[in-house]
Amino acid sequence: MSKRTSYDQKAKGTHKSRQKIIDTVFGREDNTQHTFGYEGEVEPDRNVGDIWTDKEGKTWEQKEGFKISVTKFDEIRDYLKSITTCNYTECTTETYDRIDKKTIAKTNMCFSCLQKFESKLRQEGLFEYYEDYKITNNKLSYARDLKSKLEQSLKDVSTQLQMVNEDGTIQNWVWDIDIKKVKDDIQADIDDIVETIELILERLKALEDKFIELKRPDLIN
């Protein structure tokens, strides 16, 4: 009967990588094995608000206790903040209520600052022009929106209408109409709106010229 071979004797003829696997599985330690690793660069101490770019070109900003990646979405967040914040230089409002948010969306000022601003314009004799300018701008927005809807209607108008039912089936409806007349009527409405828009733009230009004459170009937006 042959003598049993010891583990150390068997290990002498075993490939190093295979031996490493065996040692790991059975929990054996091999003090002759050495592992070399790269610990990476040590980041310098940074202050809150510091912004830097790493070697991969990624930009970071240091916050209180952590860092965040600076991306293009920060620009979007800044824009959203600008259109929901009162832009009046003398604003003292700390918390915006529902009315403030509505006036900011329309005028870039909270309700309190809008009142102060309009009061100053009245004292300067400019409120009448300012009010006319705002109303005319609103008319222009409405006219352009109506023109866009009429143009879409002109593209979509048809003698056939297709409807999808809840069960997925399709129903086709046919209108007994003079499609050419309908399109001609819509086009006539579009032409009227175009003329109206031109007149509104002329009115806006006259008011803007007035603001420049009165040395208040800041009222133009």
C-alpha cells in the first residue's frame, strides 16, 4: 500500500492559480502570496460651494458633508427658479402664497411688489401706457394662439372622421359637407387673424417707441 501523500507534497505540483482557488475555498492562508493594489489619488479638503472638474471631465460641487455632480439640469432648475421668484429689486416677500405665484407667472413680480411698481408708474404718469402695453401683449398672444389652431384645423378638416371605441374597434363617420367651402372659410378666418396680428404689432411698436422716448426701456418685455 502506497504511503499517503501530504497536502504540502501535493501542493508542490499544483499550478499557482489553481492552488490559490483551493486555498480560498478551504480557508487556507498562504503567506507567500502578496497583493499589490492602487489606492487612488487622495482628494484635497474642499469647502462648501467649491466646484471642480475631475480628470474624466466631470464637474462636481461640494455640499455640506457630500458632493454632487453638476449637470445641465442645474441650468433648467435655475431657469425654473427665475420664473417662480419675484424679480422686483426691492422685494421683501419671504413666502409666496397662491396669488403671489399667479402674479409672478404673469408679471415676474409678487402681488405686493406689483402694487408698489404700478403705484410708482402712476406717480410718474406712465401707468396708462404700461397698462395698454400689457393688454396689447395679451391680445397678441391670444391672436397667435388662435391662428395656430385655425391652421391646424385647416390641415385636419376632412369629410371622414375616424373614432376608436373602448373595445378597440374603429368607426368611420362620413360628413355630407362641401369640404372646399369649409376650407375656404377657415382660410378666410386665418387671413383676418394675420391682419389683426399685424395691427397689434404696430400698436406694440408705437408703445415701445413711447417708452424709449420717456427713457423707460425697462418697461419693454
